[in-house]
Amino acid sequence: MSDSKKEVAKQYGAAGMAWPKRMTFIIDKNGKIEKIYNKLNVNTHAEQILDDLFPKK
């Protein structure tokens, strides 16, 4: 998402000094934050999110 004024980044604690912090939030349909990913590995992050959302049985 575009947040050129850093308004949303500040609300979520993702505003950095020069650039926003790289973070991912899982938010449910009621707007509740279910999970926050603070440390990301760009090579495995998407797979990690999918595994958390849709655990293998």
C-alpha cells in the first residue's frame, strides 16, 4: 500500500527513520490483528504466511 505521509506506518509501529520497517500484519475480518511478523526473510516469507494461514493437516 502507498503511505507517503507515513500515517498508517506510525499507527502500526512500522515507521522507520528514513524508510518504513518491513513488517507484515495478519488482520481478521473484524479488524483484529492476529499476527505480526517483525523479522522477515524475503526468500521464505510468503510461504511462512501461507503455512500459518492454511496449516497442513
